[in-house]
Amino acid sequence: MKKVLLFGAGKSATVLIRYLLDHAEQEHWQLTIAEANLELAQSKLNNHAHGKAVALHTEDALLRQSLITEADIVISMLPPALHIFVAQDCLDIGRNLLTASYIDEALLQLKESIEASGLLFLCETGLDPGIDHMSAMQLFDRIRQNGGTITSFKSHCGGLIAPENDNNPWHYKISWNPRNIALAGYAGALYKENGTLVEVPYDAVFENCTTLEVPALGKWACYPNRNSLTYIPEYALETADTVIRTTIRHPDFCTAWNFIVKAGLSALTDTELINSYRHQSIAAWFTACLNCYTRSAGFEDFLHRYVPAAEQQQVATLFRYLGLLDPERIPPEATVSADVLQYLLETRLPLAAGDRDMIVMLHEIAYKAQGQQRQITSSLMVKGTDAGHTAMAKTVGLPLGIAAKLILNGQIRATGLRIPTIKEIYEPILRELKQHAIRFTEEDNIIPA
């Protein structure tokens, strides 16, 4: 019996766990979930005969290493900063590792050692990053096989609320890690547009967001996502004049979030400010942030000094809805402003039990072929069932579960530190995803001269 070890049982792991358990008997697997919240892990296993839960705090190196030694493959759904501890152990012990997270600098430091070991560390194998890589590479390879040359690539993705459950002014509810939402755009953005490299600092990421027409869903806003330039060599897009990856949100969300950032509400270094207001209200903390980061006397002063007149009422409504003027005390566990913002997101924008979330992905690829300029538009829309069975968990978890199965069965033999951009990996994963109603709709049209 092969042993699958999963670190983490949070929101995005639900469907992954179900997939692994559903295949456990046929594939002769035993699933172990290592999770700080033992009750959470046990609830997701639901007494399954092929599953067990172990209470683990990631800093417990001895138990962590013991679990990895017993495993045949390791999947990490921990917060991104914790992957490196698991990765180092997997390298030392000799176990393949899967994650849905971006390859970071810490993992890149292990690249040569991973390649020398003959192991596979497959990262960015969730939704975005993940399904976006696989679906885009499938299109790129097909275009190139037919003699085409790619001139532009734009990829857009968003975890949203389904229209039928869109009932708050933010047009958003939390369906995944709220920390990532609180820090949206924090890394700034780098991309290539019309042959020019564009660098956008964090405080400008949400300014003048581009409008995007999504098939059957109308107009949405999108903001640039991290460093798109790193994917130019990965995708072999050196011939493309434009390469950009963006995140989709409702236009009202982007309008308000621009001023969340400018007000300093997502700060990660203001421990002293938080300590000064620890026993005071959220409203007092909010005013202190406005004083500190914008030199505004208060909210009304901030609105008049920083927010265009046409947007003031909208921003005021969204800020009040988020609870920024509430008398409630700031959460006792907060150490920086981003912690307070995260708390407000979790408590003011929750996904209700019967709510359905929605994943939207859209690729726009311009290319030249047979003397014609053409464009492929490839779109994906997936809706969740309810708050416990979200589209986010489905689209993040299934690629990881499928990849684990393919590796354990010897169908994926690639090694090294990778993302899923080679046919050996993306073809079988995309094929099985179609069986779970995760499939793209394509249009390929001539662009008029």
C-alpha cells in the first residue's frame, strides 16, 4: 500500500482530500493528513478507512521528518512561507513533492540539488498558478505545431462569487486563503506590453484597472498579477510583444481596494501602531492608519483629499460595509495592520453555507499563421456547490490529486523543480479534469487588418 502525505487541511484542500480518498481503495493508498487543527483534519476524513489525521505544528521537525520518511509522495497545502521546511525534508529524505503555490526564492535555492537528486518537485499545480499554465501551454504547443508564432499572451483569472449569491457592495466573498486576499498585489507587478517592460509598484497596482469582457458574464476589472516576465522563458514567449497575467475582480472591488492600499490598511511592518491601539476600536485603528500613512485627519478628510469626487460615495459605502468605522475592538491576535484587515475580510465578507463561488479564467492569445493574424480566446467558468464544496477547492485540489496519482503510477516520470508546462504532465491532467466538468471553451478568429 502506497502512502500519501498531505500537509494542511484548509479551505482549498477539501476536494483534494475527497479525490485522494475516493481513489484510495482502487489505487491501494493510505492518506495521512498532518494538520495543526486535528479536529479539522478528522472532519474532512470523516472516518474513512484509508485516512488518518496527525496533529502537527510545522516547526515540529522530528515528527515532520518521520511522517515524510513513511510517505511515498508528499503534498503541501501549507501557507507558502512554510513549504520550504517540507521541501528541505523531502530533498534530504528523497520524496517527491507537490504544491499549488508559486516557486519562491527559497525553493529556487534548492533547484540544483533537486535536479541532482532525481526527484520531482512539482509546484504551481493548482488553479492560478496551475490550470492556467497547463491550458495555456496546450494552446501554445498546438499553435506552434501548426507553424504559428505567438505575438501576444494575456491570461486572466479570478475566484469570485457566483452572480446568484452576489449580495454585498464589494461583489466578493472569501472562498480561499484570506491572507492572500488581504495582501493582494503586495509584490507589485512586472509585465511586457507592446514591447515595453512595465513595472508597477504596490501602491499603483489597483489604479486604472483594465476592463475585461468575459464571455456570458459581462464586464469585469483586472489588475496585473505579480511578475509575468518569469513565464516568458517558461512558455517560450520571446517572440511575444505582450505577456501579462492578471487577476479578475468586480470593478467596484478594484476601485475601493486602491484606497485600502493607499490608506496603509494592509501594512506588514506597523507593529508599534497596532500595539498603541491594541485595546481600542477598529475605527480608532483606521483613523490612526489614515493619520500615519496619508496625513489625513479622519475618514472624511481622506475621502476629500485622495478619492475623486465621482468615487467618494462608493468608497465610503464599501469601507463602512467592511467595518472600518465600527466600535468593535481590534482582534487581540493582530500584530500588524494586515492582520486587522484580514479579520475584517473574514468576518464581513464570509461565504455563507449555501453560497456558490465561481472561478473564471480567460486566455487571449494573438498569433500569426499562414500570413494571417489570429486570436484565440479560451475561457473557463466553474461554479461551486456550496461553501463546503467550492469551485476554488475543486480547481486547486483536483490538479494536485491527479498529478499525485500519475506520479505514483509511473505515468509522470519528469524530475527536477518544475511547473506543469510539459506535455507529459499537462496532457493527462487536463484530460482527467474534463471528466470533472473543468473544460475550456475556445474561439479562434482572424483579426481584421
